[in-house]
Amino acid sequence: MKLIPLSLMVILCSAITSFLLHANINQSSTTSLLSNTQIERWKRDLDFMRRELEQRHIDLYHRITADFFLNELNRIKQQLPSLTESELIIELMRLMKQVGDGHTQFAYWMGKHHRYPLEMRLFDTDLRVIGVDQRHKELLGATLIAVENRDINQIQHLLEPVLQGVENIHSAKQRFSDAIVVAEILHGLKISQGIHHTRFTFKLLSGEMRSVNLNSLTTQQFNRLALERIPKPTPPQFSQHRISIDGLTLYLSNDDHIAYLDFYRYPDFYTMQEFAVDLKTLLSRKETRKIIIDLRNNGGGDFFVGLQLAWALILVDNLDWLNGVYVLIGPKTFSAAMSNAVQYRQLLNAQLIGEPTGANPVGYQDADTFELPNSGWTLMYSKRLYRFQETPTSGVQPDKLVVPDWKLLIQGKDNQLEWILKDIQHHRLF
């Protein structure tokens, strides 16, 4: 057997060591205690965070006092030598939550976080898989029972004080579904032992219990992933129209009597302007009588962009302006989408159907961001105070409450949309 020269062995060992250190740099940065250098950088970041929030936020101390905020920052600084970065993230999420408005956040989702290849949604008390990596497609529709050794009720209790983007109980449910798949959050709360893999336990649709070790992904990796999803039901006897754009998918009924607009993402102002003009022309030419605007999966953007849509629809005289405009809303309807829902009720005489919105109609909005200079994490803050209703409520309340039915959804049926179609049929008959 030929021996490897000592000099070559040293080179190989050095290369392997370097590779392993590089491969584990992300893991160690979040799962190991902060180094002295990191501690000093984080102290500067925390001071920077306080100054920027006080200068930029419209009313940072509308719920907490300046003394409370300063004391909490000092407490976190003192704890830095005993924290991992994941645990520090949890502390900052907890502090941002106490500011008390849904647009002021430690915006982990805009940064270098890791997440597991799952999309979750609460149906009543069941947290179900509505999207999953194709390699685990048997989990589609399953109910999440536990993560590592913690059951869902325990995890919800741990997550509640740190959930970001919460304005009421409705958005709290949505944010719980989002946060439970974030690796740094699970690790920071000591639910999992690292950020790269975690054991999830599910109850499959068959009733079988299944535990699966899942690997986390970076944001870029997740965005490239083709997830297996519960199909989104579309109205029967409807066809997608070619004027659809990214964020606004238009369907017309076979007789052109009804338009269904799935408005799930805000385009820029000029793109919406062009789409709105095309929609006005199309609905006028087709003599469409009813329109359904679906904001259930719209997390927000610029409500002035949404007002372009209202402007165009107002010019369509053939719409049934007494009973023919419907807007679907729910817990994920947040920020500008909530604002537009209220405005469509006011401007278009729209009926709001579904569940209460995740955002409140009276409160702080219009978010902007800044980056912490040393750590690179992002903070969000509110710039404006809006009053879209005379009376504050916990979310915009629908005119007709219709709760999504999981048993129908798994059969490819959308009971909220079907309620509207039945109501339209009723008005056609009478």
C-alpha cells in the first residue's frame, strides 16, 4: 500500500477542515453563543435600532413607554454573552411585539432566515399542511401534532408572545401558521436543537401517525422549490381570461355574466393602471353584471394601487351596483388589502364575505424598513395612522360570515365562493 506523503496529508486535512468550517458557518452563527466580536457589534446594532425607531416611527411609544423600551434593550444587552443568535432574534421579536402595532416588526422573513418546506393553515383548531416538498407529498392535508417533543398547544403558547405582524386574534392565527416553519424561531424557543433539521409529527388523512425529519432551506432555496399544494378551487363553469397579470387573475363565467378576480398580490401603480383600463373595457364590452374580488390571500402593498381598480370599475355602468359587487376577505387580508376591502365597501357598495381581516381598520400602517448595519437583519416600522372606520373593531367584520370548510376544500370546493355564487343565482331568480 502506497503511503500518502506527510506534506500532502497536511494539505488535505487543512482543506477538509476549511470546508467543514465553511459548511457550518451558518449553523454556528445561530446555534453557538455569540462571540465577543458579535456581542460588541450587536450592542451597536441595538443602539442604532432604538435611535432609528424613535426617529422614524410615527408614534413608537403609543403602547409602551420610552423607559420600558430602554430597560428591555439594556436587559437584552446584559444577556448577550449567554445568547445564541436565534435566542437573540426571539428576544427582539418579543420586544417588537410589545410596541403594539402589526407593522412594527423584527422582519426575519426579509433576511437570512431558514424555513422548513411546509406551508400551514389553521382550520378551526387543526394546523394542516396545505403545501409541502414533493418528496413528502403524503403529508399534504395532514394535521401537525408536534415538533420534536412539543405538542402544538405548547408551541402555540411559546410562539404567541413573539409573533410578528399581529393586530388581532385573526392575524395571530395566520402568523402562527407562518412562524412554526421558521428554523431560527423553533431553535430560539428551544423547541429544536438546530436550524438545519427538525422532527415533525403529523396525523395523515388516513389517520396514521407519521414522524418526519425535515431539512431547512434558505429563502432562495425555498423560492425555487416546486411545492405540492392543495389545489386552489376555481369557480365551476369559469375560464381564465388572457388579460390576467401577475397578482390579479381574472376568470369569466361561460355566459360572461360574472367576473371573478383573484387579487392576491399588488403590482406596481402603472401596471395596475393598465390592467384596470383593460378590465373596464372588457367588462363593459361583455356586459358583465356581477364581480367578485378575492382578497383572502392578499397580505398587502399600496392601497392607492388598489384604488386604481375601484376607479376603473366605477366606470362600468352595466355592473349591478345594488347587489352585484362582492369582496372575499379573511385572516390573511392584511395592510393595504384590508384598507381596500373597506374602501370597496364604501366606493363600490361591495358586500364583504368570509372572515374578519387580520389587520385592524383603525391603527398604524404604511410600513417602511431599515437594516441593522452590523448584523444585516431588517426592522419594519409604521409611518402613518389610518382610520378606515369610525368605530375600531378587531379586524374588518364581514357583512356575511362564512368560515372555510376543510372537508369541502379537500374535495376541491370553496364554500365561501360558493356562497356568493348561490347568492348571485338567488338575485337572478327574483
